[in-house]
Amino acid sequence: MIVGPVRGEVYASKLGYPAVAEVAIDEVTPEHFDAVVVPGGFSPEYLRRNKAMVDFVKASVAEEKPVAAICHAGWLLATADVVKGRRATSVATIKDDVRHAGAIWLDEPVVRDGKLLTAQLPNDLPAFLAGVLEFIAEAEQTERPPLPDYEPSSAVYSSPALLKNRAAGPGSANYRAYAELA
């Protein structure tokens, strides 16, 4: 299930592949999930500005849910203050941010520290996804609260999304990426 700040909003990857938020963050809690995967790319820069997203990741780690993060997703982990004293990796361009958040940053493709799994780059996806599948297999099987009704989005793309930017608010110097289906 894809969780985003706003249900139904379209988010685009750097390459334009669309992802539609199937539910909004305020509709779910960590108890709804066995594991959390934080995407990389540009999205963590925007996700870490959303208090509900930060709180969700912080609560997921506190509840010892498996949390996996790749590439720039280390930004969200740093903002959620969940890497202090833990071994982690990320894309090299944010290693200082991850270190300043207290992580023991390692220059390795994939790093697992307990129930935290981090990876550096899209090239590391095979090992990262194997780790995610291992997490899910190890996850405690408990009864979960029912998920909200949602329309599943498709991973089959007929056309790319158009990645655009807009000011976060009137007079704001912060910009927010968004996407429109072509």
C-alpha cells in the first residue's frame, strides 16, 4: 500500500514513473503494517517536512517494526531521529546528514542494524529488496486493524507522469514536487 501525505495525489519518480498515494498518512497507523519501506529519490526531502510522516516513521521504529530506507530516504530517518547509534548507509551525498543525526555511516551497498535496513543506490535494489522480503518473513504475525478502503494503484504504466514543482505556499521559498499523469 502506498501511503502519502494526501490520498490520491500522484507522485513521480525522477524518471517520471507515477505512484498514487492509495491512502493518506492520517488514515493509518504503524499497527496497520508489518513493515515500512521509505522510498528514495526526491520524495524523502518532502516527506520529512510532513510531521505526520516523520511521526509515523518514528513510531514504527519505536514499535520495532522493520523499517527499510534506500538512497535519500536517510533524510527522513535523520529527521525522525531514529538512527542515533545505529549502523546505516545512504546515498553518499547525504552521508553527513545521516552522520549528524548520530548514525554510524558505512560505505556499503546495504546495511542491516536490527530491524533497520538501509541501502545506498538503485543499483543495490536486488539486495535491498531481498532484505525487505526477509524482514516481512520475520515480521511478527499479529492481527492488524482493518485498512481503510482504498483503490489499489497499478504498477503498470501506460505513460510517464510529468514531474513539476510549485511553491509550498504563497511567498514561500520552499518548493514541492508534484506530478500529473500524462
